[in-house]
Amino acid sequence: MPGNEEINQVREIIRLFLKSKKILKMYPSNNPLCVNITDACFAKFTEFFSLTEKLSLKIGQNHIFYDSEPVYSSTGKEDNLALFFFKDGLREITFRRGLSREDMYDFLKIISFDFSGDSMDDDVVTLLWEKDFQNIQYVVDEITIVDEEDYDSRAVAEIEDKSADEVSLLRAYEDTLKNGPSVKELEIASLTDKDLQDLAIEFERDTLDKTGKLVEILFEMFLLSETEDDFNDLTGFFAGVVEYVLGREEIDTATGILLKLNYLKDAKGISDEIRYCAKKILVNISTEKIINLLGNILDGGSKIKDKKIEDFIKCLDIQAIKPLILLLGELKKIHSRKLVVEMLVILGKKNMISLIEGLNDSRWFVVRNIIYVLRKIGDRKAVDYLLKTLKHGDTRVKKEVIRAFGELGGTGVLQSLSNCLDDPDFQIESAALTELGNIGFDDAKRIILKRISDGDFGSRAFEEKKKYFEVISKWKDKEVCEFMADIVGKKTFFGRTRNYENRACAAYSLGLIGNREYLPLLNNYRNEGNRLLNEYVTEAIRQIEHEK
């Protein structure tokens, strides 16, 4: 009697047989699923042959036995492996040690045939005979091999009328089942979650292949088109295909379509009609519906390469700017917003007016992003529109406008930045100071020096005063150095605390300027008696002396 381990392995082999029947029937031999199931069967046989030299299966109408032990049972006609063998006359199949992987695959391929649907005159026995397997033998009952249309029903009828010997054999099998240990109905060939995932992937690949062929056909038709009606029809077809593939999150396919169209609209050696139509298709694709589908992909869970998104958006027409701005307000992921912003920089260079409308959006972060886009485009024409945005109620928007002023420059910028120095929010004042320093004009320098010279400047908080002296140090000319030297040496009886702060800030500024001519002055006040002044003077000296 075989042990439990042998019995379990045989049952697993039969389960793999049934699984392979389904997979090999559906896919070509080079498909990964076919390769995997063949490898699994071969590995299981290899493991079994480490226990014994052969595996003999006796075939009944609805049962399969291994050494009188039932290893398979099914009462149905569909997917009944026992009946599949039995109706063609197979009564025993033996697999021997030395079975090759190639023979394993050929056997699995044979049992995967749908003999009722493949318009074949062959049967299992014929195909086994043709292969002439060295390590697969079988026993056939010739009485049951028929060649008629009602094959299954006649086979079952003849089984019932067989000789007494055969009836006895069947009864012996049945007696074994009755008297032997009870066998529960086995769930054979149930697909695991991984199997289902593999199948889903294969279906997906199959769909991708068909979509790719459809796109190829569309482009062939496009290049062969001659009449206006043909071009009009294809314009709609292309838009429909792009919408379809984006709905399936096939961004690679969609981007490939747009890149080809973008190439054709400027290509040489083709008709003007084709170039014009390619442009028209790109315009028709640049719609809010398409952009929203793109947004679903950006905020979805799929991993998409940034380059694919960038190439897709670069090919769009300028009419996509407004939908992209709307999308910018809807996207949840910061990285997705960043991608759209970068693409708006590219499209916005072609039509800045469409971008300007985004400054009126009710959402502060959209307005700030549009200001960023205008800043990156670098067109000074945007300044006139940004001047109005400086009155926005959100500090973050104002700071972005100020940064744009610093980079763009232009008429009215200096006065606007000067006005920002009066803002009660020091964040705005500090941002304006920084940009005045970045502009670097003499007029900007005058604005800052005048503020420092104002009578109420000394009453400001120390960090605020320090910011002014830090920015003014960007001008390293004689005027600024002398201005700082006068403040460092200035002494007063009243308001000495504020005066010490001003002197410390001036020393800090001289240290940033780095002019060695002012080292003697600083050394004179190194031990002035005020801790704050001493600290900043000492640091300024150290900075100048160590400056290369």
C-alpha cells in the first residue's frame, strides 16, 4: 500500500493536470502561464520519482485510482478528467522515471485539446501513439474507440453493455470505493488568487496588443487618406482612441499616439493636409475630458514615469491650459501638481494670456502656482497683471508675487516692493527686502538706506533690523561701507540699548561685506563693554580675516 505522502503527491499531480488543461487550451506555448504550469508538473513528477520509479493511474468512468487508492472523483461530464480518458478507451496510464520536460509538455498539450471543438478526427489515444513516448505507457480497451458524432453518449452506452469481465472490473472498482476509506468530493483545479492575477495580466496584455494594432491601422489609414471626409472621420477616431486608452490608464499608448501626431504636424515630405489634420487632432484631444482622465491617472495608484506624463502634455494644444489649471486645483498629490505646473510653464510660453486668467481662481494654492509658472516663463509682460495680485489676502500668494517681482523686474516693481516694506506682516516686509537686494539696482539700495536712516528704525525688533543690514551688505561699495562705519562708531547717551543693537547690526554688515580696510575700526570696538556689540564685532573681524 502506498503511503500518505505518495497519495497526496499523486492528487497534486492530477490537480496540476486539470489546471494545465485550462491554461494550455487558452494560451500559446511561449506564454509565461504555460511555461509555469509545465515546470510545476515536471517538478512534481521529479519529486514523486524520488520515492518510486513509476506512477500508474487506473482509469474508471468517473474515478482515477493509484494502486487501488482513489485519487480523483467526479460525477459530471464537464471537466471530468476520468471520463475524458475513459471515453477514448484509456484504462491505465503509467509514467516512468526519466520522463523529460519536453514529453511532459507534449502530454499536457494532448490532454488540453478540445476534441469536440477543434474539428479534429484524432483522439487522445491517437495523439499518444503518434508521440511514441518512451516513459509514458498506456493500456487501451479497443472496444470503446468509435468514430461517430454522438461520441460521448455512444461511449457511455457501450460501457453499459460490456462483457461480464469488464462489468466485473467496474464492480470491483466500485466495491473498493464502498469498502475503502471514504473519499470526500475533491475540489480539483481551483485557481488561486495568484492564478487569477496571472490570468488578468494576460488578458490585459492581450488587450494592449489589440489596442496597439488598432493604433497602427489608424495611422496607416491616416497617411493614406485623401479626402476631407476621411480626415474628419479620423480626427474623431483618434480622439476616441486616446480617450479609451486613458480610461484604461494606458498612458504609454496615449503618449505614443500624441508623439507621432506631434511629429507629423511638422514633418517634411508629407502633404499639407496630413500636417493640418495632425494639428487638428491634437487640438481636439486637448479637451477638459481628456485632461480629467489624465488627472485620474496622476492621482491613481499606478506607478507612472514622469517622462510619459511630460511628453503627453508637451504635445497638447494651448487650449489645454485652462483645463490643466482646473486640474491643478483638483489634484490631491503634491507630486502630480508639480508635474502639471512644470508642463504649464512649457505650454504657457505659447499663450500667457490663458495663464493670467488663473490668477482669478478662488483657491490660493492655484493662484500661487500660476504666479510660479509666470515667474519661470520670465516674461516681463506678466508684471502688470501681478501688481493687482499683490493685494491678495493670502500671505503665501503675496510672497510668491514678491519673488516674481525680484526675478522679472520691470516698471513699477521697485515702488511696489518699497510699499511692501510698510506691510504689518514682517514675512512680507522680509520677502520684499530680499528681492530688493536681488535686483541690485542703485535705486533699490537708496530705498533700503533711507529706511535704515529713518528716526523710528531703531525701535524695531533686533531681528528685523538685522535683516535690513544683511540685505544692504550685498552692495559692497564705498558708500555702504562708510554708512556702516558711521553707525558702528556712533555713541549716544539716550537709548543706548537700541543704539548698541544698531551698532551690532552695522558690524555684522561689515563682516558680510568683507572689506579688510575696516578691520582697524572694528578692533577699536572689540571690547566696548556691551556683550551684544562685542559678540558681533568679534565675529565680523573673524569673518574678514578668514575670508579668502
